[in-house]
Amino acid sequence: MAEKADVVETVKQGYAFEGAALELGALLVDGEPAPEAAVRIPLGMMNRHGLVAGATGTGKTKTLQLMAEQLSAAGVAVFAADIKGDLSGVSQPGEGNDKLLARTKSIGQDWTATGFPTEFYALGGQGTGIPIRATITSFGPVLLSKVLGLNDVQESSLGLIFHYADKAGLTLLDLKDLRAVITHLTSDEGKDDLKELGGLSAATAGVILRSLIGFADQGAEAFFGEPEFDTADLLQQRDGKGVISLLELPNLQDRPALFSTFLMWLLADLFHDLPEVGDVDKPKLVFFFDEAHLLFNDASKAFLDSIAQTVRLIRSKGVGVFFVTQTPKDVPDDVLAQLGSRVQHQLRAHTPNDAKALKATVSTFPNSSYDLGEVLTQLGIGEAIVTVMNEKGAPTPVAWTRLRAPQSLMAPASAEQLTATVQASANNAKYSQTVDRESAYELLAAKVQAGAAQAEAEKQQQEQAKQQQEPRPRAQKQEKSVVEQVVGSSAFKQFARSAGREIVRGLFGAARRRR
């Protein structure tokens, strides 16, 4: 380790930026803070993305809270997934005590209890927050394949189904729309349409249909439909401060792929809707992607390619993305290479896999005077190894940092505070009531009904014609019309029974979502 004075001077110069910056903390040398050597991130570099990593319980959430506060104060909107509910306290002023104030004073932080403007959201309204939903059409086949756990062939087949629906004018708003389209394609009535799709077999379509039914049985109906969330609502300011949008993720362990993929949909939607702005003094939005490993687990190549492309290009839209996870190893190389800022909390090396992850983490840092393999296992709670991208695009010196304390409440907000905030939000009125307009399900159901009505009309005409004829000793058996044959087929009866059930499920689904 170099002399203390040299280390302090190196960090002091390396983090001396001309423009506005987020204050992360102070350099630690031999266990003592050096407040004159402040560790910071240039605000204008926040759209060059970053990584907050570390073992469970080492302070990642508090780091995220600290960064969100300062971004909000600078007028930058923030989005984060609040997996444990701990971040909800950002809406309330913090609670000071002697221990906290002694810590903040030692690193040169002027701590003042402050709350920040916050919106609370919940996927499909399953939670306290404002409901967030997406339509199946906008979610798309790649993201949906990730959620359903489809292989590459099945993902390609699902893409053909979406193509068919678009071409046929069958709008896919919710899961029952998609199921209705696949049911049609696998029925006798839709076999000609299925043949036209070429690469889609009835067997593969059946597998996808069964996956959708199982997915719906898990309660996923609530996450899809209208009103669809407008991601422009994440870019709000209030009294000059950026609004912090927190998405509640209850029961994450039950549907990890769904939650992580929904976050990716939000990011992809922003990418498609926002205009190009190039390099800006500060980003429009910083998007914190917590539990990022869930996004990449078992992902197809098409899915990973889409993520890498989105992350690479979205910075020109004024959006920064920070992945929050345990080790850099959780993030694919193509994505990791684009993350300019690094805040690495303590890692543990209790197992061979831990040791391997530690070695991989060390290899991703610039050269420094630290023995990072040793230091990363010695970091205390609220400490991190930091390197960021300076204003010229070069990495700053690696710095052992004692992080600042958030000024908002470092605990969950009360249930009463959450409810009051949600009820007072204009977005709650905008998204709380579900809408079920005519889409693929209704159009195909109407087609079935029209076929049944036509069959009944033909039958009545035949009866009338028969009555007008002279009676014969033995009437010859009439050949069934094509429509009669269709209506009498087992596939038609199964579709009709299914349609009846799905209407009931749709109504109960809407009622559940409104509660």
C-alpha cells in the first residue's frame, strides 16, 4: 500500500470534477476516513451506467438509496425495484442519532433529515402501489418466452404466432387473447392458417398453449391488460426534484422470471419512446435494476442480445442503468463492459464458488495499489471499493470508501404512509381501474358465435324446405353441411366450452385486479 499522503492526493485529484457530482463518501486509509479526499460520480456520467454489487447484508440497498436521493435533489427521475420494501423510507425524512451523526461528521457529510417525492407502484396491483400492467402485444414474444421458459425453437414459434395475430388484426391485450389465438390455430377451423405459418407445428403451438395456461394459473393474468402503463410517467419532477418511482415486488421467489422480465419491458419501452438527446449535463432518468441475476438466468441468446443492445443505445436517450446484484459474474460480459461506474461492497469467500467469484471480480477492476482479493473480504458494512468514469471517460483511481448515510428514513415507510401516498397520486386514478376492450379473444369468440348462428340458420332453411316437399315413406338422410360438421366437431365443442370458461375467468380476473 502506498504512503497515506500519496493515496489521499491521488484520490483527491482523481475525483475532482468540474461539473455537478453525486457524493458517495470519503476515502478510507488504514481504517480512518480522509474527508478531504471525497469519492464522487459525475452527474453527467450517470447515463454511462454502472454496477452496485456485494454480498447480502453489506449495504447495497443503502447505497442505492443514497444515490437515488442525490439524483432526485438534482432534478433527475429515478426508478428502482423495491424488493424488500426497505426503499420506501426514501419518501420520509430520516431519523438522526448520535452514532449516525458521528459517522457523517467523520466523513465530512452535512447530514439533514430529508424526504423525497416518491411514487409507489405494484405489478398488476398485487400490493399497495399503483397498478402497472403491460399488453401482450407490447410485451412481445422475446420477453414472453423468457417468462415462460421456452427454448429457442418455441420462442421462434411464438414469434410466428404474434406475426399471425398482427396480420389478422387480432389485438393481443391479455393472456386470454393469446390463448384464444393459439386455440384457434390448433383447431380444425384454424388448420389452414397454421399451414400458412410454415415454421409453426401444431405440437409446438400446443406446448406454448399449455405453458400459457400454467402461467395463468399462477395468477399472471393480473399483470397483463389495460390500461397499459405509460413509461413517460417515470420521468416526472415535483418542485424541482426528480420523482423516485418504486416498484413493489411481493413474493419475488414465486415468479422471479416474470418480475425481472417486466423490469426489462419497462426499460425497452423507454428505449422505443424516448427521443435521442446525445450527451447531456444530467440524465432524464436513472434506472436501478435490482436482483439483476434473475434477468440473466437461463436467458436465450436473443434475449441477452436484446439486453446488450438496449443498454448500449439507451444512454443516448438520457437514461442511465445501474445493475444491482451480488457479483459482477452475474452480469454477461457484453453488458458488464458497458458499465462505467462500480461500487463493490464486501464479498465472501466461504466456498470454492465464492472464491471463484472473488477472483473474477478482482479481474474486472483497473490496476491499483490494493490487494483487492484481500480487501474485498475485509470491507465493513457501508464501505465499498469504488471506481467511476470521470468527465473525460477514463476510470478514476480505485478507492476504499466509507459511504455517506442516506438522509431519508433507513427503514420501510409505514403502511399508512404508503396508502396515503398512493391514494393521493394522480397516477392511481389513471391506472387503478382495468379496461377490457374488444381484442383477439372477443373477435374469435364472435367468429365462433357467427359460425354457430349460420349453422342454425342453414338447419332451419333445410327444415323448411323439407316441410314443403311431399311426404315420402322414408326420408333420405341429408348430408351435413360443412358448417354443421364444424359445429358438431369435438374441437368446436371444446373451443366453445373453453370460451365460456375464459369469459368467467376474465370477469373474475378483472374483479381481482380492481381490489
